[in-house]
Amino acid sequence: MTEATISKGTDWGYAPAPESTDHIRLKERYGLFIGGKFVPPISGKYFKTINPANEKALAEVADAGEKDIDRAVQAARQAYEKVWRRMSGRERGKYVYRIARLIQERARELAVVESMDGGKPIRESRDVDIPLSAAHFFYHAGWADKLPYAFPAKKVSPIGVAGQIIPWNFPLLMVAWKVAPALACGNTVVLKPAETTPLTALLFAEICQEAGLPDGVFNLVTGAGPTGAALVNHPDLDKVAFTGSTEVGKAIQKALASRGTKLTLELGGKAAHIIFEDATIDQAVEGIINGIYFNQGHVCCAGSRLFVQESVEEEVVAKLKSRMETLIVGDPLDKNTDIGAINSRAQCDRIREYLKVGVEEGAELFQTSCAVPNRGYWVRPSFFTKVAQSHRIVQEEIFGPVLAIQTFRTLSEVLEKANNTPYGLSGGVWTDKGAKIFKVTRGIKAGVIWANTFNKFDPASPFGGYKESGYGREGGRHGLRAYVELS
Ligand code: NDP
């Protein structure tokens, strides 16, 4: 056979491979989860949660007001005083293990619902969000009866009732990051998920019921920003844990300034991702893709500021462009999809605004040529070159699939540029030289720095920031500290 006869052309594509939704049984309407039961909100108000990939409503969700928050905090207080703080760590651990196993049992359902409600590709919800959520519960279940070993020579006690507020980018995983350490350490919880992604938190409430968790140990109040503010302002909380924007984090810190309530904040980021000329460039390009386009760039630790050593800039940019052209943007439930839908119309508008700002500031925009669906919220993978340190697209968190690329010549120059940010959450470095890795990891003021990889998470590894990225750690032994009193 000649070469000509076996030519199949260049237009290679994948046939659609959609994950089935037949097994999903969402209720038409969800109440609040208070004292172990689903109850209607006192106001009788509900809002719709929609699928950002097709703008169709998935379910109605209760809008909790101040009185609902009060009921939830009272339920958590009662459960704390009468049951949970008195239970041995060993018994508590059994419940936390049970929750972990139930997440595994319902993993497929949770992954599909996560992708429908939030827009992330099923490959990510199936392979990252849900397994990591279970892993957080397994990990913390193990600590429940070993807390004295985590803090030797100290008497370890729980703090009390925790109010927890989480964002929309990793809905169930953020539930796990917040709830697992709180319960393992003997605290009870009132949690508020984001307005746009409440569904997996509601399924998690069902899981708590299935696990037989004592009533009131976990409570869920759905709603928008005012619901979060009402929770923060409730006088009977002992602890507030917040993940979200720096702006709201600052408002919460102010609101708690005159109270004894403990606070941890996991806020925004603008990570420096550094590629030295001696790095394995093909691997580094994969790292860049994973660093900024994972979860549509809705990642607080995303590698959104890329620094490439001048001598390899052309090569890196060329390889990045050609790799980006292979990214498949579209239906989050298709197993081939790399980039799903932007989480909400508001976030999509915000990202588009930044794309305009970048061009107006004089930077050069590259976007992939892929087609995007007509309905829903989409942004093509994008990057800017010819950017300056002062540009807004370099200084501000965009929270979308948009990368700003700069160059550098020397190590000291790149460290200076990398630290020129109000944030300090994460960073990354690609080099063949171990000494350079150590110099960069010591030189950058950030909570997490990856070397020759990016966006790797493990429940045993503490995560958190410096500067305007917040304070307190989540995960690992350090993460337990936020949920215990030591004496
Ligand atoms: P927010 O900080 O507004 O939201 C985070 C959580 O806080 C949500 O549950 C939100 O509720 C709630 N909330 C909103 N206002 C208040 C308030 N006054 N008091 C208490 N809780 C409140 O982030 P956004 O969703 O608006 O996203 C905006 C930007 O924040 C993003 O573009 C991104 O830059 C950054 N961000 C950073 C995250 C991170 O992981 N570090 C995560 C998410 C966002 P609701 O969603 O219902 O309004």
C-alpha cells in the first residue's frame, strides 16, 4: 500500500463520549439541612441553580435568612455540647470513616452532579475532586483518636461551633477541606456553599444522614452573599473558616475584629510559574497547561503569571500554542473535554472584561481557534505576551483560563518579579538543577511551591497563604491546629 492510500487526512477528532446522567436523581427542590433533617427556609424563598454549560435549571435551592442561620447554629451548639464534644476520638473517627466510604460509594453520582452544577470537565471531577474529597475524610478520620500525638505534651480540646463558607471552584472538595478536620477534632459545623454550586454539598448532607452522623453535627445553609454575611455575624460561633475572594475575606476579618471568634482565611492568588532554560521544555509546557487551564483557571493557586527565561521564550511560546490548539473545550460531561464551562455568567463577564483590559493595556492576546458551544458560558484558553509588571492582568486575580507571560534573564531578577504581588499562595519552578529549586522555593514568599510539577494536592500536605492570600493552613497536621484548643 502506498502512503497516499493510507492517508486519513489531518482532520482528526474524537467522537463524543458523554458520561451518562441516567442515574442522577436530583430533587426538584432542596431545603436546608438543620439538626439532621431537610427543612424549608422560614422565608419560603428558593433560588435556581443552573448548569453553566447549557443555562438550564437543575433544581431549586433554599435561600437561608438570619432566622435559619440562628436555627442552624443552635442545632450545632446543642450537638456540640450534648454529643460530639463528649464522644471519644475513636467513636468520632468511625463516623468520619463512614462518610469517606459513602463518598466513594456515590463517587460517580457526585462527579456527574459536580460537573453539571459547576461546569468542570467530568475527567477532573471524576479523577481529582471526588477522590480527593474522600481522601480528606479518610486522612482526618485517622487523626480523630490520635490528636494527642499531633500535639505532644498538650491537652487537646475542640473549639466549638464552626461557621464555614466555601467558594464555587471545587465545591465538594472545599466541603471536605473544611468539614473533615472540624469533625475529626470534635467541632460541629454550619456550612454555607457558594450560590452557584450548592448541589454536591446537599448530596453530602444526605451522606451525613446515611452515615448516621448525630443530628446537628453537620448543618448546611444555602444562599448567596447575605447568607454568608449572616453566618459570620452570628454571635454564637467559636470559629469561622472562609475560602474565597480577598475582598470578602477582608470584610469578614473586619466583622470579627471585635469578637473572640477564631478565623482562618484562604483567599486569592496570582502564582509565579517559572521556567528556566535548563528545564525539560516539553514537560514544562504540560505543567503550564495544567497550571493555568485546569478547572478553567478557576483555581486560587493557578500558575497565572508565567516567567520564561529569555533564551527559551520563543520555543516555549511556540510549543505552548501548538499544545493549546489540541485542548478540547466544550461539554463538561464529555470524557474527552479538557476545558469545561465558566462557572457563571458573572464570572464569564469578569474574565472577558480582563481580556479587554489586557489588550487595552498594550499586551498581545493569543486565543485558541477552537469552536465553543452557542449556549452556556465559555472562554477559549488564552494567554498574553508583551506584558509589564504594572499591568492589571499581571497584578489582579482573573480566575479564568488566562495566562500572562513575561521573560527574565537571571534568578535574582525572576525572584524579584515573582514576589512583586500582593498575594502569596503558591508558585512553581521547572529546572534541571536541584540547587535552583531550593533557591526559588526559599526566595518566593508563598505557601506552596511545586518543583517540576504543578497543582498537586494531598490531604497530608498543608495548604495556605501569606500576605493577601490569607492565613491558616488546611490539610496535614498544620490544618488540625485551626480546629483545636491547646493547653
Ligand atoms: P466570594 O468571595 O464572593 O465568594 C466566596 C464565598 O463567600 C461564597 O460562598 C459567597 O457566597 C460567600 N460570600 C459572598 N459575600 C459574602 C459576605 N459578605 N460575607 C460572607 N460570605 C460571603 O467570591 P466570588 O464567588 O464572588 O468570586 C469572586 C472572585 O473571588 C473570583 O473571581 C476569584 O478571584 C476569587 N475567588 C477565590 C477563590 C479561592 O479559592 N481563593 C475561590 C472563589 C473566588 P455566594 O457565592 O453565594 O455569593
